[in-house]
Amino acid sequence: MKRLGIIGGSGFAGAELMRLCSQHPEFDVVFVSSESQAGSAVADLYPSLAAAYPDIFLEPWEAIPPGLDIVFLALPSGASQAIVPKLQAGHIIDLGADFRLDDPALYPIWYGHEHTAPELLDQFVFGLPELFRDDIAGAGAVAVPGCYVTTASLTLAPLVHAGLVEPRGIVVDAASGVSGAGRTAQPNTTFSTVDENFTAYGLLTHRHTPEMEMALKRHSGAGVEILFTPHLAPMNRGILATCYARPTGTENTDALLDTMSAAYADEPFVVVSEAVPSTKATLGSNTVHLTVRRDDRTGWVVAIGALDNLVKGASGQAIQCANLASGVSETAGLPIAGVYP
Amino acid sequence: MKRLGIIGGSGFAGAELMRLCSQHPEFDVVFVSSESQAGSAVADLYPSLAAAYPDIFLEPWEAIPPGLDIVFLALPSGASQAIVPKLQAGHIIDLGADFRLDDPALYPIWYGHEHTAPELLDQFVFGLPELFRDDIAGAGAVAVPGCYVTTASLTLAPLVHAGLVEPRGIVVDAASGVSGAGRTAQPNTTFSTVDENFTAYGLLTHRHTPEMEMALKRHSGAGVEILFTPHLAPMNRGILATCYARPTGTENTDALLDTMSAAYADEPFVVVSEAVPSTKATLGSNTVHLTVRRDDRTGWVVAIGALDNLVKGASGQAIQCANLASGVSETAGLPIAGVYP
Amino acid sequence: MKRLGIIGGSGFAGAELMRLCSQHPEFDVVFVSSESQAGSAVADLYPSLAAAYPDIFLEPWEAIPPGLDIVFLALPSGASQAIVPKLQAGHIIDLGADFRLDDPALYPIWYGHEHTAPELLDQFVFGLPELFRDDIAGAGAVAVPGCYVTTASLTLAPLVHAGLVEPRGIVVDAASGVSGAGRTAQPNTTFSTVDENFTAYGLLTHRHTPEMEMALKRHSGAGVEILFTPHLAPMNRGILATCYARPTGTENTDALLDTMSAAYADEPFVVVSEAVPSTKATLGSNTVHLTVRRDDRTGWVVAIGALDNLVKGASGQAIQCANLASGVSETAGLPIAGVYP
Amino acid sequence: MKRLGIIGGSGFAGAELMRLCSQHPEFDVVFVSSESQAGSAVADLYPSLAAAYPDIFLEPWEAIPPGLDIVFLALPSGASQAIVPKLQAGHIIDLGADFRLDDPALYPIWYGHEHTAPELLDQFVFGLPELFRDDIAGAGAVAVPGCYVTTASLTLAPLVHAGLVEPRGIVVDAASGVSGAGRTAQPNTTFSTVDENFTAYGLLTHRHTPEMEMALKRHSGAGVEILFTPHLAPMNRGILATCYARPTGTENTDALLDTMSAAYADEPFVVVSEAVPSTKATLGSNTVHLTVRRDDRTGWVVAIGALDNLVKGASGQAIQCANLASGVSETAGLPIAGVYP
């Protein structure tokens, strides 16, 4: 059994790491930190984990025991770059944004502050296994991509990589469940605000935009430009991204589906189908559902992807990366069947 | 008091007509029909209407009394064209699709059947008061537009009309609550299917597409072409349309907002603001919320509109049209404050 | 038109007063206060009210103009008793708990603090029109009952008053939507906490308990004793109370229904039926739905009531009381048809 | 690996069996039947299972291969008794009601029809492991209890068994998510009917009533009598039962909690705590949460339990029973951490 630590265990991504690890045959969570909730029992903060972790208490991160095999960081933007330089672990898996962008100049533009550890950026590989598996295998440090980024990148990558759509002028219109906004009570995430509501947010400026562009550019070699509009849907989990791009050639829907299917033929966590994806089919699982259409009337390609933002969009993908990094079977501990209904 | 009839009272649009008329100072519902539920009391089918309509029973439409001032039809596609030719009433307000499109050739393409009363098409005016008020005032027959059409048309009309965006290549990406699918129990509208789910449907082929194009073309004179992707959100009511178009000039966000505000300056049911619209702010009211942005980085204009699909998107707009057609104050009986939360 | 003020306009009950008054033929809101949001526009705090109140800004309560016909207070427990002694108005309608209980000794027990204006308690009448209409007509000060209290009292009152059930040993098991907890963001009212969740709270100690007992005792003359268990349901609005009492005689279900129907025969806002009430039928309206059963097998009477906690359970009932107090038609401005679905 | 069959795979309980078995280390699903959906792929009917079961098609039950180690039946009431007599399998685990009640005379009263295989009733053990583990270990045929029955029985059993509450006059007031009503589209389970709604149903006559009484009587030896009122909450999954009973002695809340904790001290799937249970903490897991209170003021004991109706209330418990019956570790394949949020 590998010994694991989680820095940032009070948030949803941290809790989801614990849930998934409770069924992982080779991962044993031995340390969980929280600044805001230090001293609380995991079972009090998350009754859903009471039966699985009756005895773990949240501690300050500095109490982390030495020599852990794997350490996950599930922290707000900006927090990891202060901790990682001081951290010793076999493998560091960061679920935050601090080590995702390869260009430190993008941080002040999109995150509003200079990066304080830019020299570490190139030590992190980008944790999207379906696109960059070889980088992740055996890696010492992995930056797991954001939830919207994972969805849009997996949806568009085969089409952009094959040159079937123009890499510029792409629109990504996506909707997410509310858990993406985190656990903290805020006016915009109360039940009364969100329930029976559908709205857009972060118009033109959402921080996942440059990350999508970077992931697709790195994978395809093309200069990708995306307008990204996120929406908030009245549900706990799930992201669906509807992506619009201009076709470069005459490939019809069947040809586009074939390209997409071929790209993911051996992927255990990707389902490509003519059926329209829905977030609910992915709930609680590490599975992504994808489809694509071409509209000859208006000259657009529409590609759609769906996943669970806390699993394949965060903690599940982090465990997938940890499996790859530490040499465990890539699928270990990761559900592929969704909780339905 | 004007005497009203409702043909198709068992569906949600019919029920919403009854709800709104129960507070209308000059409208009195005296007849309600239903084929499928004939013989049932309104109060049994809709307990929400029990206190307002304790004594009205649903009857076959042929039992309609002669000489009604206004008759609403709230029927499935294809049903109105069989009834309207036999109908006598001061004003006919059709909430269905049968008399919306001005070109009968569009019906086989988008609805799958020939129109059986094409000679009546030009007797109907298009019931979108903010764009075609003069046509509706005093009209004998009004075809009320679809819910998505109302949302997208009101959102885009000022920009297209002023020539600020290209009329072709527009993407309308919209999400609706489930009431748009009607009252009948179907596998895709059960609670277990819809709750905690977000999905797309009707890819490339949704019937509201040509209606949007027609409405915007008629209002602006330009040849509008739209790719429309509807989504289903886990909520009862509400539509939010996020519309993407290419700017023709250099107008920035403020200039676009000014154009939009000026276009609707005197409209009692339209709120233009920099704030991002949300469906929930419109619940139960006849109000539309609109905004717009320009993204210089990628060269897109993003315009967003929200409304209640059963009020401004159906029954409220039908009453607004009936008010105009019958010479009553346009705002009579129509709530402008939303039910929140 | 009567000139109205609302003290405490930033909360849900205050917003609901504004929504209902926007359709009231004789009430004109001229002043709205908020301590926490002073300076904000109503339209910014509640976009749902933007079209109805484009020009009203929230002010500190001390800025209230003199000589208002009616002043509503919609404040947290304990706040009204500090303001009312300084307030001049034709009629004071308090939606809070400060003047509901007739015995000042109950406040330290259930609310945890001494009452600071006990001498005013007997100036307030209890604002439950169906049980105490004569007290409210023309009253200068009305304490509107709590949402759970209104539901349970209207459900049980005919049975207790007629002596058909034992007044002691009653169980009231009720569920409420989340709006009852107010607008403020709190850990227990985030969407992620509440959605897809059903739980109990306030076990044995909910503050509405003594108010239910007082209302039923005052109406029936009997010494009523209730165990009250509230639950939180994942919905915005609505309360359903399922009440269990022991029958005193042999009256069967039909006889109990007859007694209940007769008691409310002339009430415009009460529907008694064999149909099981549901909260959704009452959404946005001032209507209450009631039913009752007798189980011979186990010797219990089960009575069930449902209403909208923000309308009949708060602001609608407050307007009903204001109508009665100020001599306006009791039903003015109050919807009786629910927003469905 | 044990070879498994599922008869009735198109319903929610069947799908949940497949989900759970996809993570079970020793169970391999080789056959799934459905009468209504024969010929469909599991992946088409349940996209959530597409990645886990890409190749299984639903067949008529008669196509079941011989010699399966375990066969689950997940069928509507009345269907199992026609099939079981013809079935050969190592262990038969029935999730339906046909073999739960030990007295065949109860079937016509509560289910409306005579039992057609009463001679098989005593071959089935009652599959509630926490109360009847010894019966289930190695059993050839297990009747898994209903979801409400599991909740109420586990909540009340320690108190009734210890004689701390009166076994008669008990009220069980419970709320369930909608998945309990099954997959078939029906007027009362559409999203528009259920969402934002809370209602009661099955007043006085719910079929789980005699099963609760039987389970508690068999466990405690006392003659238990229960009035059971189920409610429908707007959520997919979860049951919370709030149970009211009269105390026999003077044991306070702490003493009652101690009794409950001691009874379940060694149970891997039961969490007893002073915290109030919530359905959401149990989502997707086989865990039950319990608490209890005594109210001296009114003389009631209130005990509350929560679980996931499709896991511990159905398919999870069925697998727990199958593990016990077939000699596998009781906890194999069963999640104890809930999916949160």
C-alpha cells in the first residue's frame, strides 16, 4: 500500500480524493490537512466519509509526515506555489492552477498576480492522460488540469489534432454544476440563488481559457484561440461543453465520429457515441462521454463532451495521474459506472 | 369584461393562461377545452388552479360557445390548422407553431408535414410586440412565437437591426427548463432522467431555427442564418440564450449596451443591464433580461437573454398580444415582478 | 392609494412584500429599508424586481417618512421590539416573532433572551385571519404568525376546536423549502449542502412550537401540546405539515373532512379536499390546501396541510392582514392561483 | 469469480446491481434480462453503464444460462413468484416483495392478490443482515426488504428490542427520493410534477407497513403496530425516516444513543451519532446514519434514520446478502463513502 497525504482536505476535491481512495486497492490515506478546519474530524466535516474515515482529523499542512509516497494538493489558486517548494514526497499531484500554465507571463493576466515559483513550472507535467500519458508515467510532479479544460480539451483534441476544424474562432459554451465553485458559503452559491436558475458568469475572462488553448496547442501544434462562456446549472456535479468550430474540409458527421472514436479507441474512461452526452451519465465516475456533428446548412462543427467535474474533472483524474506516476494500474480505484439516477 | 375561451387547456401553456387571467382585470375565462382530459375539472387536473377556477370543467373544443371576444389555442404542432378554419371569435391568438412561419414550404422541412391551410398564413401577424407592435394592435389573428424564438430574437434584434453584427454565422446556444417539453409523461422528462442532468438535444434540427431566422430577417431586413443548439437544464421554467455573432465594426461593450438599451427604452417588459441575466429573475413574470459583451481578443460579440418560457415565452406574451389586439392596456394582468426565490 | 413602508427589505419576506404589492391595486410602496444593504438599489439586490421598482434604493430604517398608512417589519427575531416603540404609522404589521407570543415568559425559554418591550405585547393581535379575523379588522398592530405555525394551525384548528382529536400528544412533522432560512449565505443553506438532501433540524426545540400551541389553544380553548419536527427539503418554497393526533370519538374520514370543509366554507384562500395536498400547488399564491384521514387500524387521525411559506406563510398573509386592518378588500393583490409547474 | 445473473435489469435496482458489481472483486455479471427492453444494449438504456458493460444485451429471462452462482431478481411485485419456482441457481436473491412477508394471508390485504407460491415463503430468509445475519449466511434464497422497511427497522430495532419504547402506537413519517417509484414514465413522476414539490402519498395503506411490523416483531418478539406515512421529496435518491414512539421508562437521550450505538457497534455499514442524519451523506453508499432523542416535555422518543434507497435500501443490501449467502466477505464491492456533494 502506498501512503498518501492530502493537503487541502476540507474542500470538495479533497473530500472526493478521500472517497475514491476508500475504494482504491493500493492507496492508503494517512494524512489530511486543512487550514480552516484544523482540529475537526473528517467525519464531522463530511458525514458521508464517517464510515470510511472514522479516525482521521484535519491538521495544519506543516504536520505532514515525511516520506509519503504521494501527496495531493487541493488548494485555492496561488496556495500551492507557496507550499510545493517546501514539500518532500515521492510524487506531487497538484489539483490547483499554480503549475498548469507553462508561460509564467500568463499568471498576472488571468490570475491577477505574479507567479512566485516560476522556476518550478517546467518540473510539472500536464495531467491529462488521454493526451499526454507518456509525460505523466513516472512523473514526480503533475499539474492536473481544470474541470472545464479537461472537458473542452478531450472534446476538441481529436478534431483539432487531425486538422478537421479551424483552430481559431472556436466557441466553447459550457455549463457546470455548482460544486465547481467550492464548499464555502457565498451569496452566489446558496440554494435559493442557484436552484431553478440558469445563468452565465465569467464572461470573456474565465481563467480556464488560456489553459484550454495551451492544452490543445501542445497536443496539436496549432495556434488555438477560444472564446469560452461558462454557465451555472442548478445541479451538484457535471460539466457539459458544447463546442463550435469551423470545418476545414468536407468531412461529414460520420467521418468526424470515426476520427473521434479512433483517437480514443483504447481509452478506458472515454465513450464516443452518436448519442448526445449528458452529465448525469457520468455522475461519480471517471468516464467522459463525447459526440460530434457537422451542420452543412450553416457550416459549423458542433462537438459535445460531458464528465463529472469532481471526478474526471478533478480528483478522479488526479488519482489516474497518481496511478500512472507511481506505477500502479491506471484504472485502479476509479469507478467507470455512473451513479444513476 | 371580455369573454375568453382556451382551446387546449390541459397543457402547461393553457394552465398558465388561466393563472394569468385569474388576475387580469378585464379578461374572464368562460370556456376551456381538452381532448384528452374532457370531463375533468380544471381543479383536479391543476390543484394550483382549484381556488381560482373551482367550477370549470374541460370540454371538447367543439362545445365552444359562439361570440367569444378572444380565443386562445394552446395545442401541439399541427392541431391549430385543423381548427382555426372553423373558428369564429373576435380575436384568435394561437400559441402553437402552425401560423408562425410565413413560407408554407418551410413546414415540410422543419415539421415533417405539409401545411393544410396555407391560405390562412398571411392572415396571422407574428406576435412579438417589442418588434412588431403595430402589426398586432387590433389584429384578428396572432401567431405567438416560440419560447426560444422570443428569447433569441429579442436578444439579437437590436444588434442585427443596427448592423452591428454579421447576420450570418450566428450561434444561438440556449438552455431551457423542462416545462417546455409539455405536461405529458415521457421517458426523457421523468424526474429521474432530468434532475441533476444537463444535456443537449435537437442538434442542428430544432424547429425554432427557421422561426428565429424569419423574425430577425423581417425586423432587420438582413438575411439571417443561425445555428441553434438547445439544452435541457434541471429546472421547471426559464430560458437563457447565449448568442455569438461576429462584429461588423469596432463598437465596444458600452456602445453595444447603449444600442440595446435605446432599442428597448420604452418597453415595460424588457430590462437591459450590464448584469448577466439569469432565468430565475424572470420566474412567473413577463419580463425579459438582456445584456451584451464584445471580446476583442477573439473577435466575438456575446449577447445573452433570459425569460420565463411559459410567460414571456408563451402565455404571457399571448395575453400581451390579446391586450394589444383587443384594445386593452398592453400590460394588463401581466406580472413584471418575478417570484424569487 | 395607501402609502407603505417596508422595514427589512433585503430579506426574502421583504422582497416578497414588494412583489405582491407591485400587483396590489391600492398599495404603493414608497419606502424600503435595509441595514446591511443600505445604499443598494432594490433592482441590484433583486433583479426579479428590476422592472417593477427601478428607482427604489434601500435606506436605513430611521429615514422612514412620517405619516405612512402601513408599515411592515420583516426583520430577524429580536429586532422589531427595538423599533416598534419608536414607530409611527397607521398600521404596523410585524412579520417577525417579537409580538406573537402572548406570554413574555416564553421568550427567554424559546428565544434565549428577555423581551425588551413586554408592555406592547397586548397591543398586537395575532394575524391568522381564518382563525382570528375579527381581531385583525381595523387593528393598529398585527403580529403575523410563523410559516410552520400557519400551516399546522390551519390544518389542526377545525379538528381541535370541534373536539374531534385529543389536544395533547399531537405530533407535527413538517418539511419546508430552504427560503425559510433566509437570504444570508450560510454553510447549511448552500446549494451543495441542500440539493438532493432531506434532513431534520431543530429537534425538540424549534421556536414555532409554543406559537402553534398558543394559536390552537386560543382558538379552541383546549390545552394543546405538540411535538414539532421540522425538516428541510431540497426546494425553494413550500411547507407541508403532516399532523398526527388521537381521535376522541368514532368519526370516520368523511366526517372529519366534512368538519374541516365546513370550518373553511367561506374562506377564499383555503381549499379542503380528499386529494393529498402538495406544496407545488400553492407556489406563489396565498392559498392553503388541506386534507384529513382516520386510520382505524392504529387509531390515529392524520391531517395534512400545504402552503407557500413566503406567501400565506409570511408576506401574503401580512398583506391579507394589512388589507383587513386598513379596510381594503381582504383578497386585494393576493394571487389565488399557483405558479405551476 | 462468481457468475451472476440479473432478472429485471431495465429498472433502477437492476442498473444499480450492475453498477455495484462493476467494482466487486468477486462478482461477474454474465446475464441480464428484461421483458420490456429485450434486445437493447445495457449501454443504450443506461449510458452510465456504457464504459462498464459495453457488450451486454438485455434478453428474456428464459434465456438465463444454467448453473449461475447467484441470481438476483429485481422485478415488480407479483412477478418473482411466477419465476422462482422455475429457477435454478446457487443462491436466489429477490429484491421484490413476493417472498418477504411470512404470512401469505397478508398478500391479499396489502397487495390485492393471492400469493401463487405460498409453499416457497418459508424457504426465503429476510435479508436484513444487521438484524438477521445468521439466517442469511449460506442461505439459498433471500428476500431483501423494502427501502422504507430497512430504514425504519434499523432505526427502531434497538429501541424496540431493548423494550425502551412502546411497540404500539408508533408513527413512521418518512420521505423518499423519486427513484423509489421506478424508471417508468408516469404522470406523478415527471420532473414538472416532482421538482419543487413535497407531498405525501399512500396514506394509511402503503405496502411496506406490514413488513416493518413483521421485521420488528421478529427481531424483538413484541407485537409492533405502526402508522406509516411516506412522502415524496424532490430528489433522486435517499430515504429519511422520522419515527415517533412512546418511551416505556425514563432513559434520556444519552442512554438511548448508547443503546443504539451498542447494538450496531460492530456493523461496518451503520453510523450512530448525535448528529442528525441526512440522506445526502449516504448517496451511492451502503451506509445508514442513525440518531435518537427523548423529549421530556411531550413524552415522545424521536428516532431518525437515513440511507440510499437504491443501495442499502435495495441493491447494495442485496449484494451484502449475496456476499453472506455465498461466503464472500460481507463488505466486498460495497462503497461505504457517500458521493458528496
